[in-house]
Amino acid sequence: MSDKNSSNKISLYNRWLNGIEAVGNKLPHPVALFAMLALLIILISAVCAALGVSATGELVSGGELKVTTVRAVSLLTKDGLSYIFSNAVQNFTSYAPLGMVLVAMLGVGVAEHSGLVNALLKRTVQATPKRLITPVVVFLGVMSNVASDAGYVILIPLGAMVFRAYGRHPMAGLAAAFAGVSGGFSANLLIGTLDPLLVGISQTAAHLIDPSYHVNVMGNYYFLCFSTVLIMVLGTIVTDKIVEPRLAAFGGHVPAEEDDSLTTVTALEKKGLRRAGIVMAVYLLLVAALCLPSGSFFRNEAGELLGKASPFVDGIVVLIALLFFLPGVAFGRTVGTFPNHHAVCGAMSKSMASMGSFLALAFVSAQFINYFNYTRLGTIIALSGAAFLQDANIGLIPLIVVFILFSAFMNLFMGSASAKWNILAPVFVPMFMLLGYRPELCQLAYRIGDSSTNIITPLMTYFAVIVTFAQRYDKKAGIGTITATMLPYSIFFLVFWTITFVLWLTLGLPIGVGTGVHL
């Protein structure tokens, strides 16, 4: 009886997700949809501006906390219309994923067309037990955040290819990698590029109460290390028990570079892999040697390798592109796919040609996101919600839970983690400090909520990239497909991450290096 009830529950849940996917995919083509959303923002901004919609709150300006009133800005004015037309190209060219995706794909494209990626997949299938592939993909997704956003354009398509190599649904592999890269964006075993960015904002907010307070860059380290394991376990369970079972048997188009046998590595391919491995090792050693000196050109003015304005961090995409490009050329030269430099250049051209649909989607997506920022609608929503929570005057645990949920909700309207924290930190960090709690605690609660809903919001800057990758395996894939596929991850991450955090605080465990809960 219990098995039957369980089956019915799963069936109802799958029907709900299928309904979300069906409704979402009945929407227009993603390019047309983002264009319509941009038009909707134009109209809403005009209505809100006419009604005098605004929000007042304390924002940091010039290092000082100032009471600021933010009013909705209409795009249907002379200035607004001027912005629409004069900034269209700049919005597109400054779109965060654009340069990263195209530059990374130059290197990845060479590795793919040389046959290196295929050979590595075969080796992976031979060396890794099938039952471990899901946790490995999720774990690598989480760890890829050390390299900022590179995981979005490197690991997510590879996750799909790895799953297909194991005879599993490639969309499940894409989802598992996306869950790790984006859903687990704040978790890691190492200090990534996001940590110093958020810490700088937190410290500015903390100085409003205590000018001598120093926010520790490793102040969230212990809990985020544990979160890496948690996200890996949750991501594996959701992928294997919920997401993959509801996906139909894969019968879509298989890209040409994946058509070969996925079970046998030839002697020539083994030779190519050895040479590619040698080239990769030499390259990594060279980069490491260049990073070590205190006066290295990879370090910023403060001598930091991973700090703000670090050439190493800013140039990570080029370094990763070369990490694929150089071994790809070595492999191609060995197996004969690249007899000369013309073939290498041809592989780069083919890689760029495959990104046409992404470019179209990127253009309209960039306009939509920039219109939302220009109209200040996201800031108004954030300030209004922050004021409500500030006035609620509830205990620590309820405040933590509500703040996590609020951060998760806000993430649906503002994609940038640093932009939201710039707005929320000056309100909530001082509030936590006045209650006797550390800024690091407030920052950690924000990171949990922000990460959990990254994978279901179209305002996340890489959402258009994920749709493009999904269409490689499902030509009809759209926003509904991605949302329905990723929603179980978002729910599980938000619920169990929050519960784990509450238990962590209840047990009085330190959340980071030298960082407890209380001041």
C-alpha cells in the first residue's frame, strides 16, 4: 500500500513538473520571449513612474550610509528612449557571458573538433564507476566556482556529454552540472573570486556600526566546506531519483563529434592523450610558476592573486581557453585531425558558427536585464522588502530563515549577487551587529538564499547560455524545460541548506576561520 501511495505521489509530482514545462514551452521562442519581457519592462516602468512608485532606505554612497529615496524611472521618456537606442549595442557587448562564452568556446571548440574531448570521455567511462558519475559531475560543478563563471561555459556542456557517454540522458548531465555550478555557487572547498567581493561589501556595511571591525575573507569557510558535500549529496539524489527518471528516453540529434564509439580508445588516441597530457602539465606548471613571484604580473597592486582587480582572476577565461586549446592542438596533430594550422583555424570557425543562436538570444536578454536595472524596479523591490524585515523584530532563527527566503526571492528579480548585496548589506549587516551577531553570519545567510534560486531565474545572466546548450540535445527546449528540470534542485537546496544552517547555529559551531556567531 505504501509503495502504491509513494508511486502516486511521484506521479503527481512529475505531472506538476511536466505541466510547468508544457506551460513554459508554450511561451514564444526564447528570443521572442525576452524581447517581449523587455517591452513589458518598458511599459511597467512608465506606469510605475507615473504613479510615483518609490522606496526609501539607507544605501552606501561614497563609503557613507545615506537615506536615499529610489524612484521608478520610465523608459517612455525622452531620456529613456534615448537610453534604449543609444545603449543597445553597449548593452549587448557588455553582457557578462558574451565575451566569456565566445573566448572559452574558441579553446573548447579546438579540443572538441580535434577529438580530445571524445577520447577523454571514453577514458572517463573506462575509469569511473557509473554510480559515481553523478556526484563527480555535481562536485566538479561546485568546485568550478573557484574560476568565477567559467564553469557555466565549460563544465555544463561537458556534463551532458559525460552522461551520454555512460548511456544516460544528456539533459540530466546538463542539469547536474548546472545545479553544482550555479545552485552551489557559494559552496566550495577553496576561497573563490566571490568571497573577497562580498567581504568588501560586508566590511563597508560593518563599519557603519564598528569602524574597526574586520570581516574575515574566510569567515564563512567551515560552513561552505560542509555545504560542498551537502550540495553534492542533494544534487546526486535529485538527479538520480527525480530529474532523470522523468526525462523521456533520449532520441534527439547527436552532434557529429559524439558519433564515434564511446567504449574503445584506440592506440593512436592513447598516444594523443599522453601528448595532450604532457602539454597540459607543462602549461599548468608554467602558469603556476608565473603566479608564484610576489611581483608577478598576475597579481594586483596589493600583491594578491585572487583579490580585486587581479589580472589572474580577470584573465581566467583566456587561461582556461588555452588549457583546452593547447592540448587540443597536440592531440589533433598526433591523431591527424589537425594536419596543419588551417585545420585548427577551421575548428575555431566551426565553434563560433555553432554559437549563432546564443548571440541572438544574448542580444535580447542583455536588453531585458539592462532595462530592469535602468528602471530601478529591482532596487525598489529590495528596499521595500528590507524595510519590512527590519521592522519585523523577530528572533535570530526566524530572522535567519526569513532572510534566506527573502534573498532567494530577491534573486528572481536581480541576477547579480554583488548588486543585491550592495543593497541589502547596509540594512541587514548593521541590524545583525546591533543584535550581537557577526556580519559574516548575515553574509552567509544571504549566500544560501541567493545560490538556491540561481538555477530557476531567467534574470541570471547565464540563463540564456543554458537554454542554448539544452537545445543541442532538445531542439524544442526553452525556458519551461530548464525551469521544470531545475526546480527540484532549487527546492531541495533551499529547504535542506536552510535546515542545515539552522542546526549548525543551534549546535553553536563556528561558521568560518576564527568566526563564531556572536560578536
